Amino acid sequence: MSEQRVLVIENPAHLRIDTGRLKIERDGFDHVFVSPKDVAVLCLEHHTATLSVAVLRVLAEAGAAVMVTDARHMPCAMQIPLAATGLDAGRLRQQIALDASEKHGELWQQLISAKLSMQAHALRGLQRKGALRLERLATQVQHGDKSNAEGQGAKHYWNNLFPETFKRSKEGAEDPLNIRLNYGYAVLRAMIARSLVSAGLNGTLGLGHCNAGNAFNLADDFIEPYRFLVDVHLADDADTWSEAPAFDSRAKRYLLGFVERLVRMSGQDMRLHAAIDASIASFVRILDGKGKKLVLPEGLVINRDNEECRSTDGA
């Protein structure tokens, strides 16, 4: 994986493979060529967009996820590559053994503690009140989060991050802020899911999430300490989504810019896709008996003018 993009197809277009590259054809525009290895997630937004089976195959082989949206432009389906790592069966046995061990609850404890710490980090970075309480909660998370520190911190976090009138809504949200949050989380979830599959992991076996009908429980676990990236990005754009609530092309391009932000991990500044891979790699080391702690975000690097950050593409 090299430079990672979230590629959004929001206008009539035809996608096909041309000499190993993804070719995007649009009437009245020059053709666009993208290396499949540069695509983290392909979002198919427009209902008339067409593509060949070869596109799906080549993107899967390159490790990219493909997301389809519904009439409301919210994600409704996703293709995740089945990486031929040769370790899948062994990883599955390791995950099953972990599920029956005490380590299972300890890892969920680490994830929730990191989530609360990053929520506090977000509030401090945005000069909001309430960070201290979240920092304290982060140190008080119990094994398996038996005291529900995550739930205790949620209401406090949302009340301080956004206006008091805001209420978090996951399903069928109609307000501009929840629509953006849900879309951003869906893209982030796709990035995490593909990293899990690339590591030969079974996404249904979660640590804290255990819905029998959810094929992405483990992705929903690892997304928790990363959600703050979407939150901060939207908090920075509060005037825009409140005054111009339409979730149009400009709004999507801005929102998906969160993938460009640098994350502080293990004392290093890392691009989001690399940070996610580092977290998943630390989980694999734990499964192999070579590690004890997950590598998780420590903060957000404020560097908006970094020339190496690539812009999110829209077509």
C-alpha cells in the first residue's frame, strides 16, 4: 500500500481497468487514471455509475474496499478483499482462544481507555470544556469496561463537543451533523475492515462488539479510538454544516479530508492508513504471544499545511 486515497464517484462515470490502472471515464472530462494500490476506499455514490467485474477484482487484489451508497447517499453495502495470507485458519483459532481468555476483556479495556483519552484530546484541542472528566474516566476503565465508562463519557463528550441541542443518532439520521458523522465513520470502518482482512483476521469475532449478525464486530472495536478524527474534522467545519447543511459534493470532499490527518502513534507521526495497520499489527502480535498491549492513537498532529498530505478525490 502506498499513498492512500478515498475515491468518490458522485457523477455519471464508467470505471474500467486500462493497462493495470483504474480508468475513470466521464462525458465532457478528461479521463482519470489511478493506480489501484493508491485506493483505500472506492465510494460509489452516483446511481448511474458503471464498472466492470475486472475493476472489482483488481481493487480487491490491491487491498481496496468498495462502498456503495443508497438514495440518501449513506453507505448500504461494502466489498472487502479476502486477502490470501495463508494465515486465516490459524488466526481464526487464535481469535477463538482469545475470546475464551481473560485477555479478551483486557484488550477491550485498552480500546475504551484510548477512546476516552482521544475524546479528551479532541476537547482540549478544540478548546472545549470537559476534557478533565474524560481523562479521569480513561484511567478508571475496568476489565471489559464492566462499569460502562464508555457510556458515562459519551453524553458528557457530545454535550461539550457540539451544541447542547445535538443528539447523537446512528440510524436514519436526518440532521446535517449526524449524516456527516455516520458517513465519516462508515469510511473509517471500511479502512479498518480491510486492514483486518489483510492481516488474515476474522471480523465477526469482536472484543467488545458481539452482534451475531454483524460481520464487522472487530472493525467496530478498533474504530472506537479513531472516531475522534471524524469528530474533530467536523467540529472545525461547524459554521459550514450549520449554515449550509446540504450534504453536497463540497461537503463530502471536506469531510473525507479527515483521512489526510496525521495521527500520533508510539511517538511517531503517522498517516491514518499506516496508523490503522500499526494497531492491527499490534493485535496480531498479541495473538502470536509476542505482545501485551495494543498500539493505539495518542493524539492528532495539527499540521494542515503538510505538503505530503494528499487531497481526497471526487469524480
